[in-house]
Amino acid sequence: MKLELDGLTKEFGDFTAVNHIDLTMTNGVYGLLGVNGAGKTTLLKLLSKLYEVESGSITVNDKNIDSISTSTLRNSITFMMKEPLIISGSLWENLVVGAKGEIKETDIINICKKVQLTSLVEKIGGYQSTINADSLSSGEKQKIGLVRVLLRKSSVIMLDEVTSDLDGNIENIVISLLEELANSAIIINVCHRKKLVESSTYIFVIE
């Protein structure tokens, strides 16, 4: 996979949110840094077609994303926000949101063990038990989001402060998982925490 940004610019009225970004990425972990309001999240939304490219270009494997359907593009991208969306339903239904292909129960169980979500499974009485956003901690929501990321196995994985509410032990586990995924995927990681920054293959700073 190759992802290229050429002169990418995004403006909202008189405000320039992303200013002439040139960047080429292949498989690896890319730490994306910058102060609040620098344009990090806007950049991720442009890459996933949540915002339209108005100036400059984004290409995926030398193909302009304007010529790629939104559904096709998003099928190859996973975008995890700081607080993942929790839908009405069971824990199982929340874990498999966006998953591609057949999902085996053993896969779910193994991944939940990796991100230490099993304590939640035990607390609520199993995977088929109903959950709601108000009953979950921010850390539990982030773990659910990480399970979704690991199940999708996308070519491009975009993460926006996804370990902000996890303790140091889980953060170390997440770093190991991202390093493994980076062998076959581009991982763009908006982060400020020192360990995550230092684990990046490359670090880019938006001023």
C-alpha cells in the first residue's frame, strides 16, 4: 500500500485547517503530532472522505481518491476516534461493527484477551449481554474500538488519541499490536503520549 498527499490544503471559510501537506507513506507506523487545532483530525477526515479534497490531492496506490468510490475507500480504511461510537445492542454486536468476512468466536475471545477486555465480559455476563455508552468507562470504550481495529485488518489504519484513557500496561500491549499490524498496513497515529510517539517508524509534526 502507498498513500501520497500532494499539496493537500483544506480551508473552512477564512480558516486554513490543513496547509499544503506533502507526504508519502508505505507500510509502517506514522506518528502525527501537533498542537490542538493544527489540523491532525482534519487530515484524517480528508483521507477517509469525511471531508472533500478541494486543493491538492490524495492518491492511493497512484490512484486519486476522487476516482475511488467512498464505499470502496472506506472498506480499506479503519478510522478510530478517541471515543468510539457505542451502538445499542450487545457487546458482541459492538465488537463486530464494520468487520469484514466471517468472524469466529475464538478470534473475538483471543483479541479481547489481548486488549484486556475480558474483565468487562465477565462483569456484564457474557458477549451477548446488552451494553450502553453511559455504563462504560472511557477506557472500556477504547478497548472495544481496538478490538474493531484488529478484526478489520485494513490496509490503512487511522487512530486519533486512542490510548488516551488506557493505563501504561495496556499501552505497551497496543504498541506491540500496532507494530505487528504495520508489517502489512499504514498506521497513522495521532498521539501525544511519549511511548506511542517513540514507537513510531516515522514522526511528522504539523505546525
